[in-house]
Amino acid sequence: MKEVTAKGQSVEEAVESALRNLNTTKDRINVRVIDEGKKGLFGLFGSRPAVVHVQVKPDPIEEAKKYLVDVTKELGIELEIEIVQNGRLVEFKLSGEKMALLIGKRGQTLNALQYLTQLVSNRYTNHYFTITLNVEDYRERREQALIQLADRLSDKALRTKSLVKLEPMPSFERKIIHSHLANNNRIETHSEGIEPNRYLVITPK
């Protein structure tokens, strides 16, 4: 974490000096006033400079990236990471060797790592970021697989005239199926159960 102790004739001047030293802006720092200083007689005798300690606030995206690199290194995986940010939506595009190990069965390892990475990023900000981890377009391929699954199981629900329960999956994957089947007026979808074992149910109308 970048930090510096700075002096000035006033607290404001000391802070400005620290900002120049750290090459940052006021909205990116935490300030602790060590000494408010003292103006001496005629501005000369007995004066004491103001002293502040300034820390640059951690960047949530950089902290998330650092966490991701550290965790995967423990698994023996060397990552290359490309970050694509659109406001508070952040996609980490991951590449390297052993990517199948990182994805895990039906994306379970990747989903767990995504959840933890998001927790890390949001520890450092009051603004909620949505982090997505994507490995070699796995998310796009998984979305197509979920859509095909939704079509197949909705047909089954209509054919058997009974509800169909899907396997537990994270909320963002359930949302893909909910959204895809929303326009099908012959069925209804809802979720049941408690996270992380919450699952989607397809019911014929």
C-alpha cells in the first residue's frame, strides 16, 4: 500500500504535498493528522509545521487480481489476466495452462473462485462490483449449454405434465434459464432451496 508522511504550514498544505508525492487525488486517500501545527509569533517564532500521514486506498480491482494470482499460484497455475471493465461490471479473462483444472466440474471451481474474488474486491469499496471470471470463453459456452438444457427440460415438463427440477447452480446461471424461458407462456419457472444448493424448477401451466 502506498503511503507517506508529509509536512506543511497547514494540514491542507501537508495533504497537498502528500498528494503530489503519491501522484494521486483526494478521493483516493485516507488521511491521519499527526500534528495540526502551530503558527508562531509573527508567523516565525515558535511555529510548528502540520504533519499528516496519507495512505492511498486500495484499488478493488487490483486487489481482486492480486488475490486471484496468489490463489491460483498455490494450485500450480500461472495465469494471464485481461481485465475488461464496464462501470461496475468487471470481467477477468483468464488464460494459461491447466485451465480445465481451474474450471472444474461444470464450472464449480471457477464459480467458487469467482465468488471469493468478488468478496475480495468489495471489501475495498462502498460500491458493489460484479466480477465475472471467464476462461477461454467458457462462460459463453456454458450459457449456450444452459439454454439447450432449458429447452430440453421445458419440453419434458410439457410432455410429462409434471414439474422438473434442475441441479443446484449459482444465481447467475439460474437467471440465464429464467430469462430464456420467460417468453414461454406454457411454463413457469421459480427457484427453491437454500444457497449454495438452490435450484430451479420448471412447471407446466
